[in-house]
Amino acid sequence: MKKFKRLSRYILIISLLFSSCKIDRTPETKFSDTDFWNTETDLMNACNRLYQQLPADWIDNRADDAVNTAPNSVSTGNRSAPATSSDWNDRYNEIFTANNILEKGGKAQVSDAIRNRYFAEARFFRAYAYFKLVKLYGDVPLLLKTLLVTSPELTMARTPRADVVKQVYDDLDFAAQWLPRRVDLLAAQWGRVTKSTAWALKARMALYEGTRGKFHGTLANWQDHLNIAITAATNVMGEGHTLFSNYNGLFIQAGEGQANTENIFVKIYGVSNANLILGHNQSRNMENGQLAPTRNLLREYLYSDGLPAFNVDGVTPSATRSPLFIAEGSEPSYNTILDNRDPRVGMSYFRAGDVAYQGPWIPKTSLGIRTAIAPKKMFNTIDQNIVNAGTVDRILIRYAEVLLIYAEAKYELNGSISDADLNLTINALRTRVGFAPKLTNAFVTTNNLNMREEIRRERTVELALEGFRYDDIIRWKTAETVLPQTLYGAKFIAAEWVGTSQASLNLNSDNVLIVEPASTRSFKVNRDYLYPVPINEIALSNGNVVQNPNW
């Protein structure tokens, strides 16, 4: 029997099954297309499914910045092509939902402005899904409609990346045209996408495509994408967004809600621990080691004099080293690497002795935190107390990222950036956390620094543990340098690691914890910059979908 259902693209054939029983009342849990798609409420409720499907992406261990309780196969390079993958399937689920709304919502008895507002939401989420697919796989099948069992698109080939990117831009332009402005969004609709959300996503994708094309040498017109990124970011910067005053509070309950205009796109949880509609387990997962920061990440933060010790790869010593840097072999305590640093260090990681998860933090790996470095950013005790009942919203796009996009795109476009633009972006982020040294062209020249490195550094530390690192090293084409390196953790100091035997740890000559040795990690340049297409996709397409190189 021919198998019509593509596991990959979630092609749903909606059948309306009617009983022969003579019941005049339609079941309240079922609607036919005749009964639905008629009012603004119908359109809004249909779009609510898009928000329900929205992935939170809390944990990302694919790079060198954080590890889970076991090695990540993407990070280590020890993986093969899967039969199926949620990275592919789930995105096509979301695309189906969007396409279904766009096809059926046309019959609603509403004004064009109302219809287009919800069509804009559908097109935003379709763009969001396709961007995720393009980042991982490159060329992917571009579906702009729902399919029947007889549709030839069920076995279609992959669409060229450039065509998919163009469609994403088109969808986001439509979204930006018809979505409400942030200031016009009703309080009861907080969490729905706005013009700012569409422009911010367009800026994110354009920076990705422009820099990937530049550093991989795959695009002759990479400058066009960077110009798009600058324009889109500028549009967001004109919408009245501000940085939340408290970096500590941004990621917990204090940073939630419409009053915090740094939040541009969030996945909403709640209503509360006592009235739970949708919850998560992020704080408990952090306590149990699912997002354990590495020393490689900590090395990238500046010292309080504004100077680095390592480059943004977390391994190579910087050309100019801060005199505040203490060699790892000479560190007298666990906290030394946290001392005299960018204030975001203290806001993102617990010091030994700080009240952390179950009391004062004592360095150890027994909880599951393989690096013995305890993350503070995004952790809160309210969410920790009940399993799967965390309600702090997950920030997916925030204004700080838009400022960083603007700065990086400006620099990469022409190889320079003005002090005025640095003040508008990077130095605004430093001011927010009380970090006095400012990044200027004169400071870079005087201290023999590299402006590109420092812009990338600012992005890395501002957005640390938020799920950006892997995508960044892929587009910068530095994954081949970063990922095969040893991942390090805290330094073992016997007096501080109470209850832990030195013999139970894998330490280097400086008594620094080796979390994953380089001998267990690899990156194949001719293969690993793209994900493998799931094997079932190739089989179900009758061979029209082809595998990525060298998988």
C-alpha cells in the first residue's frame, strides 16, 4: 500500500467524519471549515496554534560555551545522518499551520486590515520556521500551500537557499506592513508579534546570510544582506524600545511583561505556578547540569580594565592581555576567574559561597554540572521549586540583540564602524551593566585589539547561554577552529571542593577540569557546516531530495 504521509513535512489531510446519528448540535470540541474561519476571533484562535507550536529552545549545547550532562553529538562531531529529525519535521508542522491559515482565512467576514493582520502572523511564523531550516540544511523544499495526497510537491526536490531566503524576506515584509506597532498592541494581546518582531527577525536572518556568505565565500551579493540587516535593525531602533535597566532581572520575573520593551519576541508561560497552563523546567534543568558553562566561555569576558585575556575562540591568547589576568596555573581559588571582570560575569555565574540552588555553591560535578561552573543567568528559585511548573517567559528576540546586529553589520559591510555607532550599540549595553570601559576606535588601536574580535566578543558575552553561539561560529566559519578544542571547567582547589576527591576528576597540569578532551571532538570542514538531511526524506521523495555533501 502506498504511503502518502510524509513524515517530514507533516502534510495533514483534514477529514470531517460525520455520524449518521441525528444530533442537531455540533460537538463543542469540533468545527468544520464551514463553521470556522468566519470571524476575527476565528482567525486569532487559528493563529494561537502558531504560538503553541513555537519552540522555546531553552537548552543549546552544540557549541563550546555550555555542556549537558553528556556530550552533544553535534558539538563533538560524532553523529551520523538520522532516519528522522524533529529539526526538520517540527518546522514543517509549523509551516503547515501557517499555510492552512493563509488558505482558509480568506473566507472570514472581516476587513482586509484585520485579515491581513492575522495573515501577517502566519507569514511571520512561516518565515521563522524556514529560517531555522535554512540555517541547518541550506536548500530545503519550499512549500507555500497545504498538499493533497495527489500533490506532486510530496516528492519535490530541495529549493535553492537563495529562493527560500527571498521568500522569508517577502513574508517578513508583509508581516511588518500589517502587524501592529509595539505601542499599539493591546495589553490583552501581549506576546503576539508586532512590526518590531518582523523587522528584528529580518535583521537576524540578513546578518546570518550576509556574514555566512562573506566568510564562506558563497555569495557574491553578501553586502546586500548586510544592508538589509542595517535597515531592518534601524527600523526596530525607531520603535521606542529600550534596554531593561537590570540585566539580572531581565531573565526572571522582574523582566516579564509589556512594560519591559527590551523584549521583542517571547514564548509566554504561566499563568502562575498555582494556575499552570503552560510550564517549563528550565531552572531545575540548570541546577542539574543541562546548561553548564565552560571555562572556554568565561575566558571570553573582558577584565574590568576593558582588556581581554583570550580571543573569541576561548582558546587563543589575545595579542594584548589585561594585566589583571592571572594564569590558570596560578589561580589561588575557584573564584579567581570570576574576579575583576565585566560585571555580566557576576550576573551570569555563581561564585563559590553564593547562595545558589540548594544553598551555598560548593564546586562539584556530582549534581550533573560537568564543568563545576554554576550558571545564574535565567535561574530563579520560584521556578525551581516545582517540577515542570516554571513560568518565566522565554525571551526569543530582545532589543540588545538588535543593537548587536546593527553594530556587526555596520562593521562587516565596510570594515569600519564609527564611535557614534559604537555608543549607540555596544557601549549602551556596557552602560546598562555599569561596565565603565567603552569600546572606541582609539581604544582598539592603542591596545592593539581587533575591532571585529571585540564586536563578536560583545555579542558572545551579552547573549551568553541564550542559544546563539553555535549559529555564530557557523556563519563566521570559525567552527572548524572552535569545536575540535578541549572544553574546560573550573579549577580544582581541594579546600573548596568539599566532598570531591581529586582522583575522581580528569584534570590538566594546572588542575583545571578537562570536561571533554580534544581527542574526543572533531569537525569536518567539508561536511559539518550543514546538517544531514534525514534519510527518510530522501527515500520518501523518490530520491528527488538529495543529501548534503559528505554525509
